[in-house]
Amino acid sequence: MHQVWPLPARPIDEDALEELYRYPVEDVDGSRWVAVNFVSSLDGGIEVDGRSAGLSTPADRRVFALGHDLADVVLLGSGTALAEDYPGLRPDARSAERRRRHGLSEAPPLAVVTSGTLPADATSLVDVLVPSIVVTSTAASAEAQEAWRAAGARVLLAGDAAVDLPTALARLAEDGFRRIDCEGGPGLVGTLLHDDLVDEVRLSIAPLAVAGKAGRVASSVEPLEAPRGFEVASLLVDEDGTLLVRYVRAGLRR
Ligand SMILES: NC(=O)c1ccc[n+]([C@@H]2O[C@H](COP(=O)([O-])OP(=O)(O)OC[C@H]3O[C@@H](n4cnc5c(N)ncnc54)[C@H](OP(=O)(O)O)[C@@H]3O)[C@@H](O)[C@H]2O)c1
């Protein structure tokens, strides 16, 4: 794998990769960093047959692993949790060593955003090493909340009629979840962009074209009132042809 940007271009080893993909919560603003991780095809599709696996490459998997290895929490929309049958993270020996070195907990919990329809037997709630967090609003039924708690999850209520993501992320940060690895999907990322909560987008572009009606990185009923600006923070290219781009919100230093 080679670093193309920032210059000078050079081969990049695991330590340098870890430095590029760490969450700069100590460097910028002190508080919280939300990094959105996505793999896409060269023609902008983000799934094959409803899942991302058909697009992923070894290079994407390397940085995807760094995303959760260096995070305090992994944030997901319930659509992705269900479509991908997402289990909790179980760090292997290498990931565990990395987490210890960075002073992180044993494993980052999943925080799943739902209006209330997430089933209590979802893999993301029951197949976990550490309890997941259901991020929802007070509009979620008492029965649903009780069922999530009975499944072992913690319930974070933010907002009344709808989930209030600025409040939810502020509460997570208060609880020490400051390095936030958002692993999708498009509906959640659309709301995060609308609410101006995305600090970084980590995009892996696989050398594949898929056409069809595949979703895209962010979606919402209406487009944003004005496009959000980002700057390229790093660009890597792997021997397999995958491009790994990190975009940071315009105006942030990293
Ligand atoms: N290529 C990649 O890297 C990648 C990454 C992630 C996902 N994907 C793909 O994306 C697809 C899923 O897309 P999606 O748009 O359904 O994903 P999503 O954003 O994960 O889920 C959308 C659902 O999450 C809940 N939700 C999200 N934001 C919310 C908010 N602000 N407030 C309340 N609830 C919220 C709602 O479900 P409720 O009904 O529970 O309210 C909503 O219908 C799958 O095909 C998956 O493979 C690809």
C-alpha cells in the first residue's frame, strides 16, 4: 500500500496507517470525532445484493478494522444492523493489543439508531461481547424499550417525536464514547450530515462497477439545503487497485 497524499508519496506501514486512522479527540476541540466508514464501487454503489461484502477488498478490510479497533463506540442505523446481520465486535489478539496500547476498553459497543422498530432479537443486540446501546426517542413504545433492556441492551433516549442525534452524540460523549466509528448506513449518514455531525468520511473505492439501483453513501428525502464541504486528508492506493480516501470537514485541522 502507498500513500499518495499528503506528499511525498511513499509506501505506508501498519504504524503509519494507525497514525492516519486514529481519532484525533485529543487534537481537535477536545470533545468528539465522528468518522463515517464506507466502501463504494467506482460508480458509487454501496451494496451488492443488499450487503457491502461484495464490494470489500483486503485494503478496505484493513482500514475498516482500524475504524473499530481505535473507536470507543460503533454507530449504526437499524437498516444496516439488520441488512448486514451485524454482530458485536470481538477483537482478535492483534486488535486487543491495539486497543490496550491506545488505552481503549476491551471492545467498542454497538450503538444502533432506531425509531422503535428494531427487533429485540436482532443479532446486534444478542450476539455481543459487551452490551449494545439502542439509540431512540421517547416515541419508542414502552414495550420495545423493555424488550431491548431484557435482551441486555442499554437504551439511550434522545428526542421526543424523532431521534435527536446531536443530543444522542453529546450523551455518548459524556459517557466516554468520544471516538465514534459510524459504519452506516445511508439513512443515518444523511441525518448526520444534515445535523452537521460528520467530522470525517473514510471512503474505500473498490475497482468495481455495479450499475443497477444500489444505494449511495448518504441519502435523505430532501437534499441538504447546501452541500457540505470536505478536504482530502489522505489518499492511499493499494496494489489491488483500491483507493482509500479520508475527507475531513472543511476547516478542521487534521
Ligand atoms: N458499503 C458500505 O460500506 C455500507 C455501509 C453500511 C450500510 N450499507 C448498506 O446500506 C443498506 C442499508 O441502508 P439504510 O439506509 O437502510 O441504512 P441505515 O441508515 O443503517 O438504516 C436506516 C434505518 O435506521 C434507523 N435510523 C437511521 N437514522 C435514524 C434517525 N436519525 N432517527 C431514527 N431512526 C434512524 C431507521 O430505522 P427504524 O425503522 O428502526 O426507525 C431507518 O429506517 C444495506 O444494503 C447495507 O448493506 C453499506
